[in-house]
Amino acid sequence: MMKYYQDETFKNVDFKLQQEIAEFDNCIFKNCQFQNLKLSGFNFTDCEFYSCDFSSANLNNCSLNECTFEECKLLGLRFDACNQFLLGVNFHYCQLNFSSFFQCKLKKTSFDHCSLKEVDFTETDLEASSFDHSILNGAVFDRSNLTKCNFMTAQNFSINPEVNNIKAAHFSKDNLSGLLLHYGIKIK
């Protein structure tokens, strides 16, 4: 039987020591360790994570429903392996380098002050999402839905308007070069 937790706060817990699959509803996690952990079958609903480390965790069939991550390390995660039903996440001041959101539906997702280096957004539906002050070196946008996305303060992105839907997306005049890189144009 799956362990169930509701309205609980976990501080400084190393979940590698917990081997049983669990469901967490409206829980708060502070300074918890999930790195390299197999989270298959775990369910997180309306949970908040602060300064947690999920690096290289296995998210296969893990449910993340309306979860918020703040100042977390989420390096090399395959969000595309999560249970896609009701997938809802927001990130603030997080490190998401080398992660994948391939074909995820993430409308209205916030990537606020995040490091998104080498992140795969191929065929991701990011409609009305925000990349406020996020760093996107090497991030891949290919056949992605970027309709109404906010890239006003995003840095170092490269988006090909010919293969991505950027209708009504917001860019500042200072970062327009990220839309022209694939043309080989030099902008000074």
C-alpha cells in the first residue's frame, strides 16, 4: 500500500533512505535530498520545494501536479518521462541545466531567474510561459509552441522563428539577436 502524506513539512530529509513509494499532497520540502533517486510512481500534488536537490533523479511515471520549485537543483532531469496527466510545474531561481521537457504540455509555466543551459524544449507546448531573467545557452527550441511567451529579459537563447510558433511572444529589442542567429547575421 502506498504511503500518503498531507499538509506536512519535511526539512533536511534524505529521501534516498525512504525506499517505499509515496503520495504527497500539499506538502512543503526544505533542503531535502532526492538526487539519483528513482521516483517512479511517486505523486506530488500542490507541493512546494525549497533548496532541494533532485539532480539525476529518475522521474519515470512520477506525477508533478501544480508543484513549485524554488532555489532547487534539478540537473539532468527527464520531465518528459513524468506522468503527463495534469503535469504542472513552476521554477524560481532553479538550476535545470541538461534537463528535457520533450513534448511536454507546460502552458503558463514560470521559469523565473533559472539556469536552463542545454535544456531540450523540442515540441514542447509552452504557450504563455515566462522566461524572466533566465539563461538559455544551448537550449533547444524545435517545433515548440512559444505563443505569447515572455522572453523580454531572457538571455542567450537561440530560437528559429521558421520552425517554432512565436506568435504574440514578447522580446526586447536588446535580445532580438536570439531570433536571427540561425541566419548567420552579425549584429553589433
